[in-house]
Amino acid sequence: MSQLKKGAVLNYVTIFLTNIVGLLLTPFIIRNLGDTEYGLYTLIGAFVGYISVLDFGLNNTIVRFVAKYKAEKDHEGEENFLGTTMLIYLAISLIILIIGTVCYLNIEGIFSESLTLDQMRKAKIMFVILIFNLAITLPGGAFTGICYGYEVFVFPKTVNIVRYLVRSLTIVAVLLFGGKAISMVIVDTAMNLTVIAVQAFYVIRKLKVKFRFHRIETPLIKEIFSYSVWIFIFALVGQFQWKSGQLVLGIMTNTTVVAIFAVGVMLGTYYGAFSTAISGVFLPRATQMTVANASPRELTNMLIKIGRLSFIVLMYILSAFILYGKQFVVLWVGTSYTEAYYIALFIMLAYTIPLVQAFANSILEAKNKMSFKAVVYLVFMIIGTGVGALLTKNHGATGMILGSIIGWGIGQNIMNFYYHRVIKLDILRFFKALFNKTLLFFLIMFLIGTLINYIPGEGWFNFITKAVIYSLIYIPLVYHIGMVKSEKELFKKAIPFLK
């Protein structure tokens, strides 16, 4: 099996582990830290997250340029590029330390209305550790980028999986022995430093990569930043999309509200991971079709094909979460987190259309037309964050997520016009094909699911019983009612006994 195929398999393993371990570990962490300290942990993490975007997308840039120099067998060019990027990273680390120092000196003013004196003390300690962590790990991430540029995927992905498992077990041990949020931050920092050391050894000793600054090349520096600037903007979008709510709530409310919001966001991101597992493998196909000058009709056909597959998977999760999600959240993290159910549900509803249109995003990447989307999403996510801050005054965490979703929704609608007018995708045909057969099926399935919800009882056994019955009905019913002929053929290939 090639490095590429093994890397793809490890990608799915990572997604599976992240979701499953996250679901198992989160309630354990909350019970051991308590709501307020868990909220403080996520709040400071979100705060530092904004500084982390100072990476400027250099890791992705390294993948592209290293692959280019390797293909051209330009060893000196590669050495000079890596030497240049390390100097840039050194400057970035210094900027992070300066900004971190300024933020540290102003933490009391920023969170004066929401944190107690004890929480403020812990926040400062965690912030210092995380800033140090960030200043080291951002340059350290270059080693992963180099591996990918050399088309070596198995080693860095395996290291990441091992790190995640060891980190999870260590967190459990630390919390069982009485550790708190500060201990978790120390564990994360130690793990990151260890991984950087291991990957640096592999890159330098095994791949024989050299970092040598031969000369200053102004055109090279301009090219690096012209490529990475849009990755940087998308990183900002990601911060506003997933982290801004926690920061706003941390300033305007308290850490318990932040904890509830963080749990809701976590469930929302898990929802997206299931679709990404399907759509993420289609960027090469989009690139191939673009290079081959595929017609807008052919691209629309592929968008429909992938979109429908994602939609069928997502609707299974979404409809089940609507019906049984509140019971799951209460069993999972407790009744005090009921609001997290609504936050997660709003995210899932808003996230569904962007997820089923993920191939359109791959087309934009292949055509190198991501700049418009980056600007649109950044502008409207900032607006959405502002609206959410206003709604927070009267509606708390739910108001915050509603504001973000408003900005998100407007941005997605603008992108649909862009797909239709500029990329020439037939978006109307896409939606018509998307809902063909599936809409009727989901209405029928939702009615059946509502009846299943009347099964008496409570607790995990009751929830699992409902989930199993729902799943056993969903799979054959979607095959017979919700799928078109080509999807049935694909389903038969995946499950041989249906042939």
C-alpha cells in the first residue's frame, strides 16, 4: 500500500479516535475539573487561539514549496527556502512573545467582570504556559509540513495518533491524582515538545533534510506570503467560527456559560467530521477535473453525487440528534448542560449545506479562487460575532451561537450565487437533485423516529435501545426509498451480501 493510501487510512483512524475518545474523555474532564474550571480551561485556550493564527499559513506553504523543490531536484533552493522559513518563524515566535506579554499584562482588565481572583490567577499561569507552547510549536509544525512535502504521510500521522492516545491516558491519570486545568496545559505542552523533537529527528536524520540560509531572495519571500495570506485569512475565519463565542462569553458572562458553549461547539464540530471523511478525499478528483477542463455540467454532476452521499449520512446524524440528542447530552455531561444541546443543534442545522457542498470548495481550491470565499466569510463571521455579542446580553450562550449562524448563513448564500455565476455550477439543479427522494424519506423517517421516542424509560439503556432501533430502520429504508440507482449500486459494492 502506498504512502498516500496509508495516509488516507490513518486520516480516518484519526477522525474516529478524535471523536470517540473526545466523547468518552469530555465528561470525565468536566466531572474532575468542575464546570467553572473546565470553562476557564476552554476560555484561555480560545484566547490563545487567536494568537496562533500568526502562523500565517506557513505550514501549508511548506508542503507546497518542499514538494516543488523536491520535484525539481533543487536541493540548494530547498535548503534556502527552509532556512528562510525558519527565520520567518523566529520572527513570528518573537512577535507571539511580545503580543503574549501585552495580553498577559491586560488579562485582568479584559476579564475583570467575569473571573474571580482565584480564576484570574489560574488564567495567568495557563496563559503563560500556552504562549510558550505556541512560540515553540508553530515553528515545530514545519517538520510535519516537510514530511508531507516529501510525500511521507505514515510517520507524522502515526506520531500524531500515538500522541493523542498517550495524551488522553496521561490526562486521565493526572486528573485521577488531583490535577486540574493547569496540569492539563502542562501535559499538552510536554506532549507537543516531545512530538517536535521526534519529528525533527526523523526529518533531519532519516529524510536528510538540511536548513541552510544561502541568500536573501525577496521574490521568494513575496511568493511565500502571497500563497499563505489566504490560508491565514481562513485561519481567522476558523477562529471567529469556533472560538470567538467562547471569548465573548468569557468577557460578558462567566466560565460556566463558556463551558456549556464549548460542549455545544464540540458536538457541532464532530458532526462535520463525519462529512469531511467522505468529501475530504475528493480534492484530487476536483483538481484532475479542473486540469482536464471539465465542463460546468460535469462538475455539477460530481457535486450532486458527493453532496447526496454526504447528505444521507448527515441526515442520519442530524435527525437522530434532533430526536434523541437532548437525552444524550443530559446522560453524557449532565442536566446543567442542556443548553449545549440547542447550541450543537443550531450548528448542525447551519453546517449541513456547507458540508454537502464541500466539493464546490474543492473546485475553488483547484481553480485557485479561494480569495473571494475567504473575504466573504471573514467579513460576515466578524459581523455574526458582533450580532452574537449583542444577543448574549439577553440570551446568553444561545444568543451567541445564533449571531454566529446569521453571519455564517449570509456568507453561504453569497457563495451559492458565486458558485452559480462565476464557477458556473448549476446550484438550482444541485438542490433539486439533493432533495430528490431524500426529502420524502426523511419526513417518513422522522415520523418513525418520533414514535420510537415514546419507548418508556430513561438512562443509557433506553437511549441505546432507541438509537439501535432507529439505525436498524434507517439503513434499509434509505436504501429502498431515499437512494437513486447509482447510490444503490455503490451501497451494494460496499455491502456484498446485498448483491
